[in-house]
Amino acid sequence: MITAWKKNAALFISGQALSYIGTMVVQYAIFWHITLKSKSGGMMTLFALIGLLPMCVIAPFAGVWADRYNRKRIINIADASVAFFSLIAAVLLMIGIDSYAMLFVCALVRALGAGVQTPAVNAFIPQIVPKEHLTRVNGIQGGIQSFVALSTPMLAAALMAAAPLQTLFLLDVVTAVIGISIVLFLVKIPEWGKAPPPRKDTGYLHEFREGAKYIRGHGYLLRMIAVSAAFMFLAAPAGLLTPLQAVRKFGDEVWRLSAIEVAFSSGMMFGGILIGAWGGLKNRVYTMALSCALCGLFDIALGLIPSFWPYIAVMALIGIALPLYNAPSMALMQATVDPAFMGRVLSVFTMATGAMMPVGMLLFGPLADAVSIDTLLVITGLPTALLCIPMVASRGLREAGGLKR
């Protein structure tokens, strides 16, 4: 028999996944359309910055909003805002207006929408999922998102070959409307998951400082954010330089780059299903430490393997290992942070971890032209594996990781 919370969680994840499909299809379509139209690396860099920086800028405000207002409403407003601009873009394309400015505005709105929605979604899940099931639900959600990430490039390519760009924008509108309707009308918040009553408006800066004070007052959160930020910084070569490594090492055929993406995304999908079914070790921190050790060793292997197909196998293994970190880390915070501070804590976590990979690229990107990527992977893989030591050694983290799985 399906319990009420399982039905709620399934409806919420399904609604979000459906909306995510439309979002990702349009994201790929915009990127490829600009690529084919401009054939400019500068335009691609500009598109990447527009897709990243707004999320970091709005994250502090988004965390306050997620703690101050109805989280389900915030999620739907963010989805609706993105869909509204997709509709405007579709109409403009229909009447013959196809400008870079219009596409960049769409990308900007999508980045802002994601920046607002992400902390609200992560803070909302503990309102509908019992604490002991958070790791599994986060794992399942991650697995579904990985499946979407794996399938949407192929779907976007097929649609772009068969229909004009405005059709893809309209698809985004349709999927958003259905997803919003599911979350709005079908997802119910149980009594035990009701958010704290709204607080008196004391100003965004004051409330964000309150969130930072809360983090400082809970040492395990500081350690958690620091370790996760270090993990993302060290992951930059494996996450962003492996396509260049494959081109230099194995050849510049496009199918090789596609094979890398498919292997990694397939591994992520399987890893999400694995942690969703298994739930991880008894203490979440031990599961996260295992993931660090595996990812570090696999990064080293990428730098040492001389042939392509074993390289692809290791990429899949990295994909499997990553959800063993992502799902328990999110569940740990969802299970232990005071609901009144959940949005702000998660927004700080998102900012800290989201900024580290670009920061890592500022260092490792230029180094890749002076030092072999093989060497960079070995150098970063070792400290990645060793991150498991401070995690397991931290009494505060172990105690937090063992609370109500």
C-alpha cells in the first residue's frame, strides 16, 4: 500500500521532472542555436556566464525567501516565470525576431529561476518526506534528473531537426503548466511538515546574517560546507577538462565526446537509483566519505589509463559514485537544520559549492596548457580521496550524519 507521504513525494518529483524536461530541452536548443548561428567562442563564454552568475547573485535572497514565504508557491512562481518568458520568446520567433539579446534574456531568466527554485525545492522536500527517508528520496530525485540530463540532448536534437525553435519553447510552456498543476493541486503538505509561521520582516541582509550566524553556531555545518566546497574545487579537472583530455589522448572524433557524456550520465542515473534503493550506510557521513575515496581513486585512474574503453568505464564509475555524496549530504542538512533556517543554510551551501568549480577552472584551465591533464587528475585525485579522513574524524559530522536516517 502506498502511504500518503510516498504519494506526495512521487507527485512532487514527477511534477518537477516534467518541468525539468522542458527546461533542459530549451536550454540545449538555445545553446546549440547560438553555437550554429554565431560559431563564436566568445558568444559561448557569454552564454555560460549568463547561465551561472545570476544564480550566485540571487542565492542569498532566494534563501531568505524560502524561509520567509510559502515554499511550494515560490517553486511554482519560479517555474511560471520561466515558462512566461518561453512563451514570449516563442511569439517573437514566430513573427521573425531571432536576436541574441532575446535568447540571452531567456537564459538570464532561466538562471534566476533556477537560483530561486533550488533552495526552495531542497527546503520543501523535508516538509513532505519523513527524515528517515530523505536519503532515498534525494537519491531517487537525483537519478531521475540524471536520466533527464541523459535523454534531453537527444530529444532536443530530434526536435530541432523536425521543428522550428519556437516549437521547443512552446514545449517548455506545456511541460511547465502540467508540472505546476501537479505541484499546486495534488501535492499536499502534512501537518507535521507545516513550515514555521512567517516572521516579522527584518530586512534581507539581517535575515541572511541570521542564517550565517546559525551556520557558525553549528560547527558540523561549517565543516560540511567546507568539505563540499573543497570536493567541488578538486573536481574541476575531472568535471570540465576530461573532454579536452580525451581529444588530446584518444582522438578528436565527436562520438568519443558523446560516449563520455553518455557513460557519465548513465552512471549518475544508476548511482541515484542505487542510493535510492539502498539508502546508504547507517551513518550518512560514512557514505559520503566512501564517495570521496572512490571519486579520488577514479580521478587518478583517469590520469593513468592509456586506452579509451577502460577510460569510459571509469567515467561511468565516477557517475555512480557521485550520488553517494550528493544525496546523503543534502539529506544530512535537511534532517538536522532548523526548518526556520533551512532555505538560508541551503542557499549558502549552494553558493559555496556552485562557485568552487568555476574557481577551480580559473586555476586548472590555464594549467592544462602547461601541464598534462593526466597529471592534473592524479594531483587532484589524491586530496579528493583523502577528504574522507577529516569527514570521518569530525565528531560533529558523525553525530549529525547518524541522526534519523
